[in-house]
Amino acid sequence: MKINYQPIGDQAIRIEFPKSSSAYIPSILTLLRQKDIYGVTDITPGLTTITVYYQYPQTNYYRLEGILTKLLQNIDIEKATGLLRKVIVPVLYDGPDLKEVADYHQKKVSTIIEEHTQPFYRVAMLGFLPGFPYLTGLSNYLHTPRRQDPRLLVDAGSVGIGGEQTGIYPINSPGGWNIIGKTPLPLFQPESKEPFLFQEGDTVQFISITETEWSSWVKKVNENRNWRKEIISHEND
């Protein structure tokens, strides 16, 4: 695997991976974060990159490049993959654009729901909004152009399709994705020790729920009844 290193300013180094290796980015990110490298202040992923931020003079570009090169030469991808999480996301498929998406693809609404819940998605990165997960793995049959008239307000928890990706709005926000449903799970809780529901590298599966189940989940979340334990596990469990 060919890896390139590039300085970003005087306190960051970008690791560039081949596009064919993009699926391994979350696993590599997990292992690098566990190493607690001296002088490193943050490590963030892109679709085909990992950027490592550091504090000078605790470390410098050349010293860090040497450490990263040695680590990546000996990295155990299978071990790292076992550290990744699986997250089950309950969704009430009643979105305002669900019928339009079905019409666009000339399919039944039930088929759209089935095809959206079938894959295992991967959180490629978080961005756009606090905790917004960019999910890869959407079926080619569900690729749908963004709305020509973006909404001024999309509710937190809205599940949408935008082009080749699907995602969930963590907070109320303007947006142009096609909204096909909603989840009762809070994605962003700034007062929590773990403010974000998702992490880069998570495997995500959507499950369809009824209105009764929706109400049950809302109550569970509002009462803070350890709901995270019900939906989060590890891939080697």
C-alpha cells in the first residue's frame, strides 16, 4: 500500500492513502488513536486521508513522519477492524420525500424502505454539522439527486439521501437531502461525556420501526434508560 505524507502548515501532517484502500481508513484511524503518540493533539479522517495534528516543539514533522511510517508498516488491519463498533439505528420511514424518491426510481415505497435497510453502512467521516455521519454503502439503486429547492429547516433525526450517500441530520438545520424517515435517537448531545452518537469507522444498520415503537424509543431516550447499550456493539462481539 503506497502512502504519501504531506505537511499541513507547521503543526499537522496529512497521510494520503490510495483510493483502493479507503475502506481501511477507519481501522487505521482507530489504531493510531490508541497509540497515544507523544506530541499529537488530534487525528482526523477524510475519505482517503488521515490528518495528524501535533504540538511543536514536543514533536516535529520529520520525527512524526518516522513514527507514523513505522506504525503503518506494522499495522494489523484485522485487529483494528475488530475494535470498530456496530450501531443499530431505528427509523420510522414516513419522510416527506419518501414517495418522491420511490417515484424517481419507479419503485414502491416498501421497496425503497427494504433497500435502505438492507446494507451495512460505514461512517466515512463526521462533518457538515456536529455529529453528521457521512455513510458509504448506499445501494446504487437508491442514488438520488439532492432536492432542487433545499428546505430552510430539516428536523434533527431526519434520515436523508443525497446523491450517492445517506445520512442523518443531528440538529435542526437547512438542508437539501431527500428526507425519507426519522430516527428517535439523538446524534448530538453537547452536555454528554460522549456528545456524538457516531464515530468514524462505525458500521451502521437501519431498521424500520412502527409509530408505536417510535413512541417507545422516544420515551426510552427521554428517560435516559441506557439506550446506547441496546444499539451499540463491537464487530468482534
